Amino acid sequence: MDRREKYSAQLERMNSGNGFIAALDQSGGSTPKALAQYGIEESRFANDEEMYSLVHEMRTRIIKSPKFNSTYIIGAILFENTMDRKIDGEWTADYLWDKKGIVPFLKVDKGLSELSDGVQIMKPITNLDALLSRAVERNIFGTKMRSFIKEANSRGIHNVVKQQFMTGLQIFEKGLVPIIEPEIDINSSDKVKAEEILKAELKQHLDALDEGVKVILKLTLPEIDNFYGELQLHPNVVRVVALSGGYSKEEANRKLAANHGSIASFSRALAEGLTADQSNDDFNTMIDQSISEIYQASIT
């Protein structure tokens, strides 16, 4: 299967497949937190290389778990270090697609800028073009990048969406499908208003896209059920996916099930309860349960 055929198959999978996207993309400052949740404290590693090797072992264990397959999961988001490592001798992205039938994505942002106008736009993504070229070589399908909205500030939210779409177009022109992720703080005192402003900005920017440009929207679960429903029908949108955003797994699944057509792209909620010292049977039982619950909420 050449790249064009693979792209078409993966695009169809993302557009219409049942299941959810597993977010395995903690990086940098969030990696020690992810390892601590998994039961590995910072005293267990002396440097970044040891830390990333440990987190790759954790992600490999998740990916190789029997229920982590295309019946339940349609995509997985990696970060750069994971893309550049192998599972059973194959690049991680190739293992995901060839062995599991799961579409691989890459986190490309470099974190958030300081708070301004009630939001945190992305830091400049240095060497983005070179990273995207390597992603194409590694058979990545799409990318993901996160901004953060804390307040219902029109100018700030406009700046977030403008930056996301400008970067997204650069990504699409390299042959990759961008996940646009303007996360809204679940603890925002004016979350409903922020969602109203965000939806209007997203629709305006989507309407300005050329025919054939494809994006995925990754959004915080809204306060009003099915609030982003009309965006799911937009011709430029492949899928609307939901981030757990700090909600517990139970609350995230409950809210997701109330938003018909949206699917999960959960990180912390997926790994909740998994620990390094669990036996393989206990580990697989726990992740089986999490996958089943998130899947059910995603197909509701």
C-alpha cells in the first residue's frame, strides 16, 4: 500500500470508524506526572533518556495490550520521542497501523505561552517544517497541537483559533491532517460564554478554508449537550473529538455520551488505574475496562 492509498484508508477510518482516539502524547514537563500516576517516581530515573525509555515502556505495554485494537480505538496520538522509537523492531506509527489498524498522530506543539487576554496561545513551533517532513517519513497520518482558554475573552479566543488554523494549514500542505485543539479550562467561571465565542470563531475559520482541506477538532466537553453538533457536519471537518480536560473518567464518559457524534480523545482518563507493578493480567483487566467504557461513551 503506497502512501496515497494508506492516507485514503486512514482518512476513511477517521471519518467513519467506530471507536476513540487514545492520547499517548504527554511530553516534557508532563512526562514525570504521567510516570508518577503509573507508579514510577522521579527517583527511578537520572536523566531525560532514562525517563523517556520508561515512558516508552509504559506506552508499549498499553499499545500491546490485547484490547488496544481497531475494534475500539481508531487513532493514537504520540509525541516526538515515541514516534522516533520502535515496538518489536517497527517504528511506533508503523506498528500501530500495520499490527493494530490504528491511525497514528503526532503532537507537534512545544507547549503554551504565558497567559494573555485570558488565553495561552502556543509557543512558536521551531523547526516545524523539518518535524513534519520526518513525520511523513515515519508514516504519521496527522498532528495535534494544544492551546488553552481560561476566560471568555473575544480577542484572546480569536488569537487562539487564528494561530491554530494558520499552523493547521501549514501541516495540511505537508500532507498531514491537523487536530485543532483550543482547550477550554473546565474550571473557567465563564465556560459557557467561552464556548459560544469559540464556536463562532471555529465556524468562521472553517468557512474560510478551501474545499478539500481537512481538519479534526479536539474540544473540551461542553456545558450544553451537543453544542458543537453543527461543526461535526461541516464539510472540512473529519471528526469532532473530545478531551477529558481534568474530568474524572466517569464524569468524562458521562458527558461524552450526552454529546452524540463526538468521540473521545482521552489521555489521563485512559491510563487511570494502570500501574507499573501490576501483573499483566491485572494491567490488561484494568485497561480493558477503561477502553470498554470510553468506547461505549464514544459510540452513543
